[in-house]
Amino acid sequence: MVGIVGALFAGLFLPAPPGAQAPLGVVRTGAVVVLFFLYGARLRGREVWSGVRNWRLQLLTPVVTFVIYPLVGLAVSAALEPWLGVFSLGVLFTALLPSTVQTSITLTSIARGNVAGAVVAATVSNLAGVFLTPVLVMIYLGGEVGIGFAQFGKVAAQILLPFVVGQVAGRWTGNWLRARPRLTRAWDQSTLVLIVYISVGQATTAGAWESVSAPMLAALLVSCLLLLAPVLALTWWGGAALRLDRPDRIAFLMCGSVKALTSGLPMAAVLFSPELLAAATIPVVLFHQVQLVVKSVLAQRLAARSG
């Protein structure tokens, strides 16, 4: 929590200069690649296969992400539109995004949930979002939609390929990594802090916060909490009602209730006109930080209760 809050304020008040943004992006990409290599290396093959076969978790996650979340977003954006103005479309756009891969899996790992199931659920959601998010934008927000297939290559190169390589290398390194959980947990947490700093810093450098007044920021914060809270409750208590075991409930909570900043900002740049781009992206950036803070607290508490 100290690292996340510190990274948030550092990104707001001490962002990296524009010339350092590209190198930092490379560092973030490298950290993510290593993260998923470690996930693959320390997971036994039978655990991954168990994650794929866990059909209830794999079905429930996209239902929440692409069916229930948009309905919650529609209600929140409509209720707060008098205070949000044009930013209400950004709140609804946030609800239409896929699950974030890196963050949801990292939080699942920290909370000691089913990481193998989370890898599958989050990756499938992120890939499906390439097609489903533009369709949902067209349904809920109208306008013409167009997006390419670049996301497939990015997901494959940064997530799936390192994970597969890690699975292969796990024959020689898996036991060593599993015997050192503090090492892998430190990498999980430091990668999360790095993502927060870079994403907030990029928004600050681009001037994304200049059009947000104090009352508007308060309304946006309320909208983020109203968007997140019902889905957190649904995924956690709904998982219990559906008799998911504790590791699966944690994976469902972390994968089903998050939204992807890394997918959302590129999609927004394609889907919205320049006049509406800031209104679409600022709620996404803000929601990302809110969900990280809230869910990091939850992850720590769940890990403590797991012993």
C-alpha cells in the first residue's frame, strides 16, 4: 500500500520527463514479461490445466465483465450525469472495457488465489475485449467503431509467450522458485507499483488532469466507487453462493471486477474523436488507480486470512 500510494503521488507531482517515457515503457514491458515468465515457471503444468478446465470460473468472469458491468456502468453514468457532464461517457466506457491481465493476476497471486485460473480468465477476457468492447461501445454509446488486431500480438508477446516459456523452463527452475515465495511476491508487488507510477505519470505529462476541477474530481471519484463496489460484492458473495472454493473466489473477485487501463487507453484513441478523448480517458485512468488501491487492500487482507 505504501508503494502504491507513493507511486500515485509521484506520478501526479513528479512524473518522468517526456524523454524518459519511452524508456520507462520498455522497462514496464520487460517487468511484465518477467512477471509472466515467473508465473509460468512456478506453476505446475497440472495446475494450469486445472485452470483451463475450471469452466465455472472461465464462464462467470466474462459474464460479469461484459454483461453485468456495463449495466452497472449505465446506471451510474446516468445517475451522476448532472455532475459529470461529458465525463459520464467515460464512466460508461470504463465499464465496457475488458479485464486487465497483469494487475488481476498479480493481485490474485498476492491474495493467494487460483493463479492458474486467473491467468486463463484474465487473458481470455482481454482478448475477447478486442472484439466485444467496440461492439459494446457501439451499442451503449453509438458512433462508428474500428479497431485492429494489434492487441493480439501484444498479448501474445508480453503474456502468453513468456508464460509458455516459463512453463517449459519450470522443469528446471520451478522447484527453486516455489521454494522462494518472497522473491516472486516482491516482483509481483514491485511490478504493480511500477505500472501505477508510469500510467499516472503519462497522464500527468499529457495534461490529462488540467480539465478536471475539484468538484468534477469528487464526482468522478464517487462514480468510480459506485462502479466498483457492486461488482466487488457480486463477485465475492456470488462466488460463495455458486460454491466456488476460496482460491477460485479470489480469482473471480480479482479478474471479474477490474478494468484494463492498458487496453482502455489505446481503444479510446481509436473509438473517440479528439474532442471527446479526454472525457473518455480520464475516468479510465482514475478508475484504474481507485481499483488498485481498493483491491490491494483486499488482496493483503485475503492473504492474511489465508495464513
